Amino acid sequence: MDENHQNGLYCKDPLTVGINNTRSRALDDLVKFGFWLRRHEPECEVPEVIKFLENRFSSETDYSLTPPEYAILGKNYLSICSFNEKWAIDHKSDFFPQAESKRQEWYAAFSSFLLCNGAVKPLFEILKDDFNFGLQHLSDFKKHDLIARQPLDVFGERLFNYYLWEMFPLKGQESLLEQFYQQTDKKREHWANLFKDIGHRLGSTGKHLDPSMKDRVKKFFKWRIKQEEPIELRYFTYWLQSECLEVKWRLRFYSKVIDVCKAEDCEVENWEIYLKELSQMLPKHTAQVVECFSKLTDGIENKNIYIQTEEAKTILKAGFNSKDSVIFENAKRALNNLLRADKMEFMDLAVGKDKQALEK
């Protein structure tokens, strides 16, 4: 008997229970045994593994599968597909049972599948019905304290991947991604988590991104900024670091993001990151950088914000040295904002700025 089942000790995270439970961990070892067989006979469909699973799925089994066992099966579904894809597809409903009486088991299997497997095109086609089913039952996706990445957030990440691969459109009835946003409208922290994750991934992509994917990323962002939700847009600083997106594009939309966040009094994240990025973009994009910096300093007088003096002074000096009156005025506004916030380390620039103004 499964000791957790016997004592009623199922926690909110079935995968953690499964990994630390003898009976469910045996299924993990079964899959390892399948790979061992494959190493000795690469084309083998591991009938020993398949037969064992068929017995466990049987309604005549002595011990029904428990949620932790379903979690281990969901975690390993991709591996089992690699053993015998036709059998795995034919028995998909055994791995991910959607019956009302099996909702707990379905969630255990599908959430573990999401957490333990990246986005895979062929599997999306196989499990598309389960992705749709999950969207209709997002309330089943609970927050777990024992794991770092929450299943619901990973669900959104996977859907974004499939959107990038053109498995469905960005918007409309066929868009699983839009359904995700509609279903999480009352819990917009999930919007923020997905937006931040996409920014991190873009930042680690490097300078090159497939043009068609880049186009879809930009369409996605334009869709999100139209929602004017500061809870998610405040994480645009992670997008600002993404070299795969043109600097001019990043700065143009960063300026709009600041407007949205300031209007809702929602502070944008990570001054250290964006000041560093802005100062690096400064030589070729002075006007946009100074404009963004000026907007960032609006309303900071009542906030305890540390501002990196070197980067900030570099931006301000570039503004004061510009012959463009708009750039000069934006720099002047930024400096005045800093001084009103008692940032006396910038006082020396005030003297230099006044002298320049007289010379002009």
C-alpha cells in the first residue's frame, strides 16, 4: 500500500510526493529500465515496460494508480512515447484521464508533464486536447510551496512557445495563448510571470533570432502593451537587455512602458539594470535614452531609490552637450527631478548646465 495514500498525506505537489514515494518511484525506475533495454537493443519497443503499464492501467488491477504515480507517469510520458509512440498515443487517456472523477489524477499527470518537459512540437499535437482541457480547468492548478516554478506559469510558457512555432495564432478562438490570458484575468501576477520569463529568454538568446520568430515576439508585445497592465509591463527591463531586438525598438517601447507604469504609480523594476543598459545605448540613441531617463526620474522625490551616479551622470552630460533643444530640456528636467529628490551628488552638473544655458 502507498504509504501516503494510506495516511492521507498527499500534499499539494503530487510530483514531490511521487519522487519521494516508494511505489510511485518504482515507475520512474521502470522507465530507466526501458532505457537500459534500449541501450542493448536500440529498436526495441520495450514490451516488458508496456506490459507492466497495461497491467497497472487495467480496471482489474489490485491497486489503482494514485496521484503520485500519475505524476511520475506524466513526467515520463515523452520517454514512453520514444519507446512505443503508437501505444503511448492509443493510451493517452490512461496517462491523462479527463473524467470528472479523475480530475486530481489528470492534474497530477499533466502538471508534472509540464514541469519536467520542455515544449515539443509532436507532443503538442498529441496532447492538444489536454492543453485545451487544462485551459478550461485552470482552477485545478494550485500554487505549491515546495517547487520553485509553478505549474500554471509553466503552462503559459509552453503556450508561448507553441505560439512562436505557429501552432496557433496570437488571437482569436483558435489561440490557446489568448485563452490563457482570458482565464487568468483575475490573477494577473501570472501575466507578469510570463512576461518576465519571456524577457529572460530573449535576453539569453544572443544577437540572432529567427526573423519570423522576432516578428511574432513583436506582435505579442504590441498586444500586451495595448492592455496597459503595469503589473506585467514593469518587467520590461528584462526585455531591454535583449540584443536580438533592435535597440531603437526597445527604447521606443520602453518609453511607452514607463508611461503606463507611472500612470498607475507602479514602479518599474531594476534601476541598476536599466541604467546600465541605457548608458550603453547612449552614443547612437541619445535622444531616446535621455527621454527615457527623464521619464524615469519623474516623481522620485518621495521614493527611496538608489541611482548609480556614474551611469546617470553619463546620460545627463550627453543631454546637456546636445545641440538638440528637446534633448537638452529632457536632461534638464531629469536633473531637476534628481535634485528635488535630494540627490545632491548631481549638484555639480547643475552648475555646468546653467553655464551651458548662458552660452547658448
